[in-house]
Amino acid sequence: MTSRRTGQLVAALIALVAFACAAWAARAASIPELRVYDGYWMILGASLATLIIAPLVWRWRRELSLIAITLATLIGSVAPLVISAARYRMPLRARLLGAWVLGGADVVGPALIIGFACLWFAIRKYEPRDISTKGTV
């Protein structure tokens, strides 16, 4: 087994653990009596945003595409909370704070970002740039 394959497996395992942690936190923090499912909405939003952006940034350098994937995950996980705040005419700060304290966003958000970043490392192949072509992109 090559070191590349070992690195991919380690990154995939870390992603799996992070996604499991996000799912566990979303389940633990959900309040079905009040229909509060913030963690699940964050998982759905981050997954959709990442699935939309991934094909667009696939041919970019791995470092730049990782930044795009991380930003898409962050924006996608916060977007359902922003939409919910606008829908119920709540102050955005109060909605985000409520999700952070009650909805499990304090665990789900970072776990999703770590999970999708590690998944990107597991999927994307590292291709070093040719040093002899200085000045080109």
C-alpha cells in the first residue's frame, strides 16, 4: 500500500467519524416536540452546497478547490438557519445563537467542515505543479 493510499484511507476515516459525530449531534439536539431540527437542516444544506460546488471546482488546484469546498460547506450549513430566521421574522443573531445553544450547531457545523475537507482530501489526487513553469498559472 502506497503512502498516498494510506493518506486517502486516513482522510476517509476521519471524514466518516466527523459525519457520524455530526449526525449524532443533530439527533441528540433535535427537539421533535417543538419541531426543532437545526442539525439535520445544517447537514442537508452543507451537503447540497458541496454537491453543487464540487463539479465546478474539480479541475482547480487542490488547495484552491479545498478553500471553495470549505466555504461552500460553511455557507450551506448556515443558509437553512438564515432562511428560517427570515421566514419566521426573527433577528438573525438570535436565530444563530439559538441554533448554537439548543440546536447542536456548535458540534454539527465544525464536524461538517472537517468531514467535507477530509473527504475532499480522500477523493482529490495531489498533483504537484511543475516548478519549471514559473510565472504561469
